[in-house]
Amino acid sequence: MKESLLDIICCPLDKHDLELEAIHREDDEVMEGRLICTECGEEYPIEDGIPNLLPPDMREEASA
């Protein structure tokens, strides 16, 4: 995920800004980490450079 994506995405639950916590970067891409809502505190994982912005209940259903 490119950090510039933060300018256009928001928390799907309350539409507030997201903060990036990067764990692993390759060049200018965040490969592993998480996005955290500045308002509700919900966390969205970034895996293999792809942010998962599904709400928590839908994320659990998708992985089952």
C-alpha cells in the first residue's frame, strides 16, 4: 500500500481519518502493518501490501 492512499481512504464505520502503523516496508510500499481509526480506534490489517477495510464482523465472516 502506498502511503499516499491515506489521503483518500477513511474508516468504513465512522468515516474518520486513519493512521498508519507500518511493520514492514519495501521501497515506497507498506507491505505489512495496520490502519487505525483516529476516532473509534478500530484496526484494519495490511497484508501483502493490501489494506483490508472490511468492518470487523465482515472480516471474521470472510475468513471463516
